[in-house]
Amino acid sequence: MECSVVMHAVIPRGDVKKAFDRLADFAAYPDFTATVRTVEVVTLSPTEVESTWEVNFRKGILVWKERDDIDAVTRRIAFQQTTGDFATFTGSWLVLEEGDDVRVEFASRFDLGIASLASLVDPVACAALRDAVRDILLGLFGDQIEIRVIEAAPVG
């Protein structure tokens, strides 16, 4: 069973380019939030990186490596786990101008790969990812942002 997490954050009177640049600077995330322990980034091309993450997740640590496609023109970052603790983990970040504000959208799907415990584990994992993304957004953009959870639930 998969979990889907979709969240939006509105940055009042934000600068869309600065917001995208901060979001795309994965290696700096540990400086802004204790949720992210480490991120190592290897540049593969001007628009593609490989990043290795260690993130606090409930009472443990999740570790994975992902491929990130970073498009500064559309201000979209698409990611897909290549190895790690999830069975699957894919998603995207999108940064949009919204009047004088900036909206940051996060959307992901993941599967922990524990089918026999999915009904117990998946709701907890969905909530943990939702909380981790909230902490990252608050760390990157400050507590003046408005965060809305659109979806954080098991699917399938």
C-alpha cells in the first residue's frame, strides 16, 4: 500500500526565485531544520543531481538516495528514490507566483514495503512524512508561512 502526501505553503510577499533557490539547495537543509540530519549532493548535470538523505522519522532515521531533476525555468524539482529505506519514494516540489505571494507545493507517494503491517504502519508513516515536510518548510521559510495539508493518507 502506498501513502500520498500533498502540501502547500504560502510565503507572504515572497520572492519566487529566492524561494526556489533555497528549496533546491538540499545540502543546506540541515542548517535550517533538525528534521534533516545530513544531505550529500553530487551534481550529475546542470539540471540533475543525486542526493543522499538521512532524516529523522518518528523514533528512527530513514536513509535513501534519490535522483533529482531540477528545472529552474518551471521552478519544479522532481525526485525518485534510487536506493534506500523506502520500497518506493517519488514526488515533486513546485514553486509558483501567486499574486504578491509565493506558493510552494510538495507532492509525494511512497511505500515502506511492509505489506503485512501496512494497515498499522502506513497511517503513522503518512503523518510522520507530513510532519517532516512541515518542519522542513518552516525551517526554510520561517514561521510566517501558511501550510495546508491537502492529503496525507494511505492510498490503494
